[in-house]
Amino acid sequence: DRRLAIRRDLSAAIQSGAIEMVYQPIFEVRTGELSGVEALARWTHPEYGPISPDEFITIAESSRAIVALGQHTLRLACTEAVDWMTARNETLRLNVNVSPMEIMGEDFIDSLLSILDETGFPANLLELEITERGILEDLDVSRARLKTIRESGVTVALDDFGTGFSSLALLHKFPFDSLKIDHSFVSRMTSERRSLDIVASTLLMAERLGLKTVAEGVEDQATLDCLAEIGCNMVQGYYLGRPAPTLLQTASGTPKTCQVA
């Protein structure tokens, strides 16, 4: 059974370092400059080949291996980012996805601080991305965890914004620093007026709340131009740069005009 095999082999893969990281660039819309990178886990299974992150992360959550996986990916991403910054004498913002199950763990804050201390990665350059799934189960605990994370200097982004039922309530209850607008809206902006209106309204709301915005899934110039026109802060997507095992990515230019089909 594939699922059982993946579940069986996942812990060994974490311990052996078989789980690797790739990095997708995030760009400032106004300047076109590289703003940072999002770290993404990748695993090539010895029998099944490349396994989708959605698949092995879901299995990790069901088997409680998610804590070990999260610690491994955060430590590796921070280590590689420090190496990059040292080699180039530049700073780099690093976004790392965190499972709600990790956030709710009693040892998460201690683990986070320990990894930052161990790797030497600056807390103020790290942003943890979380989805609303799971943090609604215990609002008080979740809010306290996020508050402590931000007090350490680490920022927090609400990922896949717009896909859940309680996103607006979360903005009221939780101390987020930025919103990542889900690709399902961004990808349809130039062909569907309703998606454009949703993204534009989200950007306006975020600005008034003092939150930064990142549009995910930018796949063409028209979408990039449109996001620039309606005031998005940052963008990422295959059109701008695919995930790669190197941090050496550069911006290609500044978007200028908005064209809506």
C-alpha cells in the first residue's frame, strides 16, 4: 500500500536528510527587486519517485511525524539561507510554511527559538506561513502562540487567504503581519471580473489594516501588470521564478500597467 509505505519511510527520510528544500522567489512589485524566498519541502521516494508535498505532508500530519518534518525543514532552510547571506553579504527574507499542528504543540516556541539560535538566522528576517485550518480549534491557544512568535521578532503570514470560511474573523482575532492571496483568485484576475474585484478588495482591506500582501500564482505579464496597478506589495509565481534548489534568483523588471480582459 502506497500510503503505508510513505508513512513508514517518512521518518527515515527526515533523519537521513532525504527531505530537501527548494526556494521560490518573492518580488517587490514596485521595484521588481527580489524581496525574499519561500522555502518548500521536496522528497524523492526510493520506490515511488517524487512525492507531492501535499501528499507527504498530509501523511506526516496523520502520523504525528509533522513535528519532526517541520523542525527539519525550518532548520535546513535557515541554515541554507545563512550560508547564502554570508557568501553574498546580503540579507534575505525567508518564508517557511508551518502546519497548524506544529503551532499548537507545546514545544513549538522553544523549538523555533532553538533553531534560530543554532543556525544564526535573524528572527526579523523569518516569516512563518500558516493556513487557517486547525488554528480555529482552540482560538485562545492559537492566539497566544502567534503573539509569542511575533514577540520573538518573527513575523506571521496568513497563507491561502480567501479560501477558508473564517478568514475575515481571523484578521480580527489574530496578529498577522501579511496576507498571501490564494492563486485561485490571482490566476483568474484578467479573465474574470469577480476574481479581480475580490483581489482588489482584499488589497484595500489589507492596506487599511496595515498588512502587507503577497499574490501567489502569477503566471503571466498581464496578471503582474494588473497587480501592480491595484496596489499589491509582493508577488510570486512560475512566471517570475520556479522553485529551485538555489537562492540565487534575480528580478527581471518592474510591472507597469494593468490590462483586464
